[in-house]
Amino acid sequence: MRDKVLLFINGDPPKSLPNVEGYTFIACTDGAFHYLKQLGFPLEKLDFISGDFDSHSGADENVYEDKFIYTPDQNKTDFHKALDIILEKGYQNIDVFGGSGGEQDHFLGNLTVAYSFKENLNIKFYDEFSEYFFVPKSVVLKNVKDKLISLYPFPTAENITTKGLNWSLNNENLSVTTRIGTRNFAIEDEVSIQYEKGDLLVFIGKKYL
């Protein structure tokens, strides 16, 4: 996980905390700071906490005040502003926890923010059900046999060909208005996905069978 960032944002807290060893940089938004305290996260490992801090009070906030980055811009979400900071610091690979759950408009907003950064950052979300991320025009997913694989166009993806899925696609199109590719599963340890136009979000779930 060399040069990889661990970022917590204010969706549903993870059921269990990820192993922080090996991450180069660790950050959270101010909303996530609250649940990290409750989960017993080692707050001293945080490199920054960003947000407008309108809900903060207490001893921990005073102790870690030197790690606060005040980001009051109401035209951007806290997730967007945290990514701005991470990009400015020169990092590209980011694992995000807390991106789903809670109010669903936040979840959709987080996907839209990740989409806006996809040319500059490699963002992978994790929750208790799956990991999900935007994929380039050609990708190989490894160690996925028997796992749920969902392909979600954002909003369209054209000429998709897959290998290693139970229901393969052969030069086919997906669109949010006509056809999506959810609830498939891997029959091989490696799954290859290629497409020519548009954008594709891939969800890798737990064992399907």
C-alpha cells in the first residue's frame, strides 16, 4: 500500500476498522471524526481532519486542533474538499470508508464526486457489502471467483466485453435508462472487462454462492 491514502467520510461507519499499517497518509472529514472516536480509532495517526467544524466541541478536538483544516466552501461537499487536499499533496491512490449508507443522496453525491476526480485519482470505496470503483477501459479483477460482480453504467458504457463472469457480455451496451449489469458473479479467479465508450462503476461483493 505504498503511497496509499486512507480516508474516512461521514456515511455509515465501518463495522470494523481497517488495518492502518502501510498507509502513507490517513485523513477524515469532521463528521467521520466523531465515529472514529467512538470506534476507538488511534486519532494520533490522522494526518488531517477537514470540514467546517460547526459540530465540534470537547477535549479531543482541542488536542488534535493542529490537524484541523478549515474548509468552509458550501459549494463543495466535505468529501470533495478532502480530495482536493489529498490531490494537492500529491497522492493518487485512495481507499474510502464511510462513503455509503445514511442518506442516499449523500451516497449518490459521493459517487458523483469520485467521478469528477477519476482522471487524477484512483478512488476505491469500501463498505460492509462490497468494494466499488470506477474502472478504466480495460481492467482485470483478480481473486474474485464466486464473488458478486455488478457492472453499473455511469450513465452509459458501450461495447462492453467480459470474460470470467457467469453471464458474459460480448460487445454490448449498458445504460441507466435501459439496461444495467448488476447481480452477476465470477466463475473464474480473474475477470476481464473491456469497453470502448462511457464510464463504468464496478461493485465486487462477497461470495455469491
